[in-house]
Amino acid sequence: MASEEVDCISELPDEIVTHILSYLPVADAFSFKLVSRRWSRIQVPLSNIYFSDETIFGKTIFFEGCSNLEKLKSEFVDKVDGFLNLFRGPYLNTFMVDFCLDNESAPAIDKWVSFAVSMQVESIELAFNNTNSQTLYKFPFDLLPEPKPFTRLKRLKLSACSLLLTPESPPPFNCLKTLELKNLPLDQTSLDGVLSSCLDLEWLTLEECEWPRTLCVSSAGLRGLRVHHHLPTSTIELNATQLQTIDLKGRALKLSFLVVPPLERVHLAFLNPYAAKIFFDLLPAESIHARIPEFSCLKQLDFFSPIYREFDLLSITNLLNACPMLQKIHLNMNISSRHSESRIIEKVEYSNNMKYLHLEEIEISRFRGTSNQMKLVIYLLNNAVALKLITLIYSQCESHDYKWRNVEHLSQSKLLSEKQVHELLCKVMISHGAELIIC
């Protein structure tokens, strides 16, 4: 007698089915619910929803040159709508849409954002991969909730969108703590309107945005500012009395402090060799002993920048002299393989008798053992009286890396090996008590 086939999957308890659904992509999980009436009532255990070409279509779509993009957009919108109609969760942590959408889909996108807000979402991210500035989705800030005891939305990230501000929007004092703007046009009026409505805003990120030559960032409660940009040299005026952290990456960017913030951490990562010079323009020209009020509270400084070989690394001591409370410094200075061309590098005067009472940790990356680098290291060892650790990370000389095919430009004298550097510095550190790591 032939044994009857048993549908083991249909007999699984709801708890097991729910656990299985938690591992499936968004589209698969809700297709699974359509198999039977019993499964349709099972709640999909999702607290993070991520809509993209991968989760909706199961593959990566290259939008540039795509012949059926409009059809894919329509199908994407329909599938997201169908998903949200079936969703029965109590709340959401994250709601993200990453697809090539534009303002033609604004009614659907507005509905999705309203849905996420109704689900007490904590984070909303819209990334639309749209390169046409004329068709960008206009994000209406009046969709955001006002602060209430049950409001959970704290983070908003917009990529390839534009800001839609009307006299009625944004609502006063909305609840955002973090605002990230990427690849969008930004004018002073729009930024002022957003910042004036977000009195609880603590972190602002501006990444590859288009803004005027001078942009003023004014916020009473802002604690952190991150700017990643590739525009020609421009100026950001800061009016943020509580600002503690600045993170700048890209081309040289000049800062203008309208008020003196209590900065504790500054991270600078520049792409061009003369960014260092532009940054040092912040130093007081009239007196190398003067304190820079912007840096009087600074505890950590990360400075990443290529430099020309003529650049005198000891001029960095002026920056240290202006940071009396500095505890940790990380220098990553890739020595450029090019000369300074026709530009003149001005000789910078610096004091060599300052003692750094709080500097405990020094890390220097891209170390090559040049005489210029060794002078700086020995100076720091002799003057950082509270030093506990100094780390020198050697830059590996790879034969396939064009930057290191000719290493003669790296030093005014012979390059020192790791062993030679260790032996030399150990003599300097005999009575110092700090730990030396060379790797």
C-alpha cells in the first residue's frame, strides 16, 4: 500500500513559520503569505523594511541606459504598495527605499512616508539614484510628525531629492535628531527653514550637495557636523554654540566661526595637497603663541591629507600649540609624488619650546621614515610630557603602486627602515615611559 504524501510545511506551527519568514527578503516573505489563508493571517516579523531592486526584483538593475526603466518604476511602486497593504506590524525601526524614482512617483512616495510615520518609525531613508535635478522628488517636511510622547522618528536621510518648503511647512519643532542630505541642491533659504524647525537636531550631514559659495549653518542645539564634498573651495559659516564634532572630507573647505563652539573632536580628510595650507590659514598670523578659541577645548584631532614634500611637518606644532587640551592626534599624511609645481610654499615659523600637558596618544599613518617625519616624531617625544602611546604605521611600498615606484621624492635623506626607526627612537624614549609601536 503506497504511503500518502504528507505536507509537512503546512503542518508547521505558526511560531516556526514566523521564524522562517524573518529570514526571507521582503518580496518573498509576502509572496509566501499568499499561498494559503492560514499563512495570510500570520504577521511577518519585520521591524526593518528595505525596498530596493534586490529585495523587490531579486537582482541588481543598472539604471543608466536601462531601456524599460519606466516599466520597472511602475512595477516597483505596485509591489511596494502591495507589500504595505499586507503589513500588520505594531511599529517599524527603519524604513528605506533605494530605487531610481523621481517626482512622478510623489503621490506613492508621500503615502509610503505617511505609512512609516504611522508605524512609529525611528529612521526613514530615501535614496532615489536620480541624476536629473529637474525631476527630483520633492520631500514635503509637513509629513513629519510633531514631537509627542509616542513619537519615535529620530533620523531622516534624503538622497537625490529636493526639499519642499512652503509657508505652512515644516511643522514647528519637529523631532529629528539626525538629518543627512546627499546629492541634492541646497540653498540658504531651504537650509534655514529646515534647521529652524529642528530645534532638537544634534547631527547634520551634507554629502556631495550643491550649495552656494558660502553656506551658513545656524543651529542652537547642533552637536555634530559632517561635510563630504567635491566642490571647488567654498566657505561654511558656523553659528552653532553647542557644536562638539566636525568631520570634513573632500576638497579643502574653509571654516568661518560666527560664534566660538566648544569643539572636542575634529576630523579632517582632504584630497588635495594644498588643503593643509588652507586649513592652517585658521592659525593666528600675528602670534604663533596665540590660542585659537575654536580649538581651546579640542581633545581629539584626526588630520588626513596629502602633502607636498616641501611641506615642513614641524609647522603642525603651531596647531598643537593652539590646542592646550588635546589628548589624541592621528596624522595621516601621504607625501605627494609631485613637486609643488610653480606654487610657492611659504616658510612657517613655529615655537619649539611648548610642552603638551594632556597629549597622551599619537598615531602617524603613512610613515616612511623620512627626515621630515623623524624630526616631528622626536619633537613630539621631547615635548608631550603626558604621552602614553605613540604608534607609527609604515606605508607599504607595493611594486604595482605608481606612487611608490620612485621613492626618492619621499625624503630629503635616506629612508629609514622600521628597525632603524625603532632603534633611534628607543634611545630618545629611555626616560620617557611611553610605549612605542611600529607596524
